[in-house]
Amino acid sequence: MNIQEIFADGISGIHITNNTIRVDLMTLQPHLKSENGQPVFNINHRLILPLEGFVQGFGLQQQILKQLADAGVIKKQEDNTAD
């Protein structure tokens, strides 16, 4: 199996077109600074998924977040919604 690995520092945007989700991945450009001295990020990859695949991936991410919270790696956010 030949798997291509892609690194991203984060997600810069998510766009919905019909039943297709486009996720723009960004990476930090450490050698570049904005006019106010902030790091510059560059969109360098786009992940394109059908709506069904995006929803499935979101479910997997929720499972990982729960595992990380249960292990104490991250804190659970309190639900601040009014009843």
C-alpha cells in the first residue's frame, strides 16, 4: 500500500457546494511575516469529500476528541447553552 501523507497546521476554511465539501488545509510559512509581524499561513492543499464522507469523518473526529478528553490530554468544554 502506498499512502501519501500530507501535513497541515490547520484548516483555513470549509466550503460547501451542492453535496461536496471542500476543506482548505493551511501551513505556517515561518520565513514570512505579515505587515504587523504575525506569522503567515498558506493554503496548500484542498481535501474534497462527498457530504456523506465529511459527516463520517466528523464522527471519527468526535470519537478521538472524547478519547483525548478521557485521557486528560484536552479539557472537555462545558455546554453553555441555556435550557
